[in-house]
Amino acid sequence: MTVGQLVAGLAHEINNPLGGMKNCLYNLKKYENDAKKIKYLNLMETGVDLINNLIQRLLNLTNTSSHAFSRLNLKNVLDESLEFL
């Protein structure tokens, strides 16, 4: 995977919840109904959680101390990788 593909994927994953939260904010300003406000606040919370989970997964990629080493068959790994490509 190239850096460009990684950045594009991250931008997409972050922009989706941000766009949804921006829409929720717009609707919160518009509605006086408390039930609708609670609905949009819950949707915003979900969006924040999605972004937070994405950031945590990215941070986990850099955390090498949590990885356990084990023996593996390198030929099988390479064969599976080639099939994937």
C-alpha cells in the first residue's frame, strides 16, 4: 500500500463521521424539539467514537510491544500474499 492510498483511506474514514456530525450540528440549531436534539447528539457521539476508534487502531499499529512473536511458514505467508495481490 502506498502512502497516498493510506492517506486517502484515512481521509475518507475521518471525513464520513465529521460530515455526519456537521449535519447534526446544523439540525440541532434548526430544531427546538428535544427528542430530535437528543437523536442528533447521539449521532454525533457515534461519529466521535468512530474517529476515536480509528485513531486507536492507528496508534496500535505503531505499538510493537504488544505483538507476540511466533514461528510461521514463510512460504505459506508469501503464497497467501501473492494470491491476495
